[in-house]
Amino acid sequence: MLNTSVVSHWVSVRARPGHGAQLGARLSSLISPSAAASGCLHFALQKSLTDDDFWVITGTWADPSAMNDWFAAPELNLFSELLTDLLVASLDFQTFATVTPAQAQKAHVAACDRLAG
């Protein structure tokens, strides 16, 4: 079983060519309200050092409920706006739970069993 007491999200956003600065400025509006959200342990916006059009947003949350509350926050409408305004070339949103080494190994063995079966 996964340890779901602490969860995180990772969002990668690629701007349409030449729109990286504009995308970053818009994404920066998420920092303060998200970092102040109940249950937020860490929130960051990062810009690629090698690609001016690539940004990553990460957050760590005390529990799944806190992360889900953030997903429902009005400021997350920004992602729809960015797509509507044609600033985004790609968007990938992932969520994660912490696993122990034993849990990771068990998941690997289970995946190998499915492939062999």
C-alpha cells in the first residue's frame, strides 16, 4: 500500500515558441495563493535553464484532501485560460504518492508478472 499521507503534483508546461516569458508571468500568479493554501508544504514555479519556453510547477501537500482542494481552487482556471489564449504547446499534469523502497520493488515485480503472464 502506498503512503498517501504526503502527496505531490508535477506540472510541466511548454509555451508556444516565443511565448515563454508571457507564460511564466501568467504562471507566477499561482505562487502566492498556492503556497498559502491549507495543507501546502511546498510550492514552486521553475523555469528551464536550457529552454525559455519550458516551465515546471511542483507542489507537496500534507494529504490527498489538501491537494484535491487545491485542484478545485478558482486560480487553477488559469490553465484553461492559457489553453484558450493559445499560449501553451503542451501540458502534462501528474500526481504522486510517496513509496518506500520495498513498495517500489513490489510494484516492479508485479509489473514484470503482468508482462510475463
